[in-house]
Amino acid sequence: MPSPNKLTMQEKHPELFLPETNIDRRQHGRVVPMEVMNLGFPRTGTMCKSYDSQSHHQPVPKTAIQAALNILGYNCYHSSVFFSHIRDCDMWNEAMDAKYLGHGPRYTRADWDQLLGNYSAVSADPPAVAFAEDLIAAYPDAKVILVEREIESWYRSFDTNIIAAQWSPLISFVSELDPWFLRPVRRCHRRWATGWMASGGKAEMQAKARQAYRDHYALVRRVTPRDRLLEYNLADGWGPLCEFLGKPVPSVPYPRVNDSEALQELLTIIIKRGLYDAFKRVARFALLLAVLGVGIWLYYRGS
């Protein structure tokens, strides 16, 4: 097996290279029970691996908790799923518009079963983190994991990785060039920022981040029954996690990964893919125009 440093970008981030499935989740329902929900704030180690039985692909883990859940056998929904299920953005947008703008009915268990029906776990990264209390109520038998970091350490990571990407002029520019892939993902995340965090720009999001962090943890603790909640420290390893989930302790060491490095790599690939997709589609259109133009020229030349 090659070392992590020798893996290609596609081997490290296969979720960004999967073919678009074009699945309409509205035509599906609950396939497997929802068992675990990772509801810590983004950038606390809560990104988890996603395996989608409909697409038969298995992305590589990016964080310690993600890798741990992978080893324990959970099939977890994360927003990286968007890149092969772009139509999911439509449902998340619908859910956010209903909750934060009052446009349409709030999502019920039936709606969540359609969107998340193939997954036995969910990660509260954007935009799912905006629905922590909704998901806790919708799945009363699911266990809840809450990973919390020291707030200043967390804020530095959140600011550098999430806020910076959310309001990146480069990402915004590329997304406007690529309405088929990057723009739907960006607009979904922008709804999360303006709705859940009530932020219209980078400075406002930075100013509100710490209080949003405190409020989120207070909310999850308030609405989750104690017997369903694990306040988990990644440094504690397998023991508390496996005991809580009723799983045997794996024979492999608890995973340690460089999550920030993985995220920066992921963002770089997203930008490159957006540019490539935009160029590819424009090139196809230009080729079509060229063929049409040559055809018209030949027609009139032979007249």
C-alpha cells in the first residue's frame, strides 16, 4: 500500500472524482436505520466518511472521527456527497428556506428519510449542522456524538478553513463560471451562512462565530436525552466511543489524520474541477458553433 504522501489527489479525495448519479432523493425512502449523528460544530473533527449504496463508491476518510466511524462500519452522510449527488443541494436549500425564511413547510421525518435514507449516520457539517434539533427529534433512537474543542483553537481553524472559503472571491468567481457543479454547492453553503449563522459577509460571520459555537452546544445538550449523548474527546480513542455505540474495540489503532491539510487539498481540487468543468462545457459549445458555422458556410458555398 502506498504511503499517504505518495497517493494521488484522486486516491486521496475520490469523492470529488465520482460520476454524477443524478439521483432524485424524493423518489427514495429510508433503507437503513439512522443510528448515529455527529452533531459537533464544523471543524471539531466531525467530518465523516460517506459510502452511498446507490453509487457503489467508497470515499477515503478525511478526519479522525470520520475514519473511526468508517472502521466501525457506519455509512455516513457528509456534504462531500454533493459532488456526486448535486441534486441533494436542492433539498437542502428547500429545507433551509423553510426553516429560516418561512418558505414552505418545515422538513419532517418523511423528508429526512428521503434525503438521508441510504445512510446510517449523519455529520453536522454545513448545511446539516443547521438542523441538529430537527434531526434529534426526527430520529429518537439515534445516538448523538458531540465533539467539542477549546473555543479559541476551534475558532482559528473555523476562520482559516470555513469562513475563508465561504467568502472567497476566487471560489465565488469560479462558481459563476460553473453553474453545473460548483455554483449549486456554493449557493447551498451560502444559504447555510446567511440562514443559520445569520451572516451576510466575512466580517459578520467572524464576529458571530464564537457565540454561534456556544449556542449550538447548549442547544444540542438541551434537546438530547442524556442516555443518547456522548460528549467525546478524540484523544480518548476507541474506548468511550465503542462502549457508547455498542461496538467491539477494533484491533487497529485509533486514526490520526491531518484534517486541515486534507481540507485545503479538497478546496484546491474543487476550484480546479470547477474551472475544468466550465472550460469543458464551453469548449463543447464552441465546437458545436464551429461545426454549425462550417456547415452553413459549405451550404451557401455550394449554392
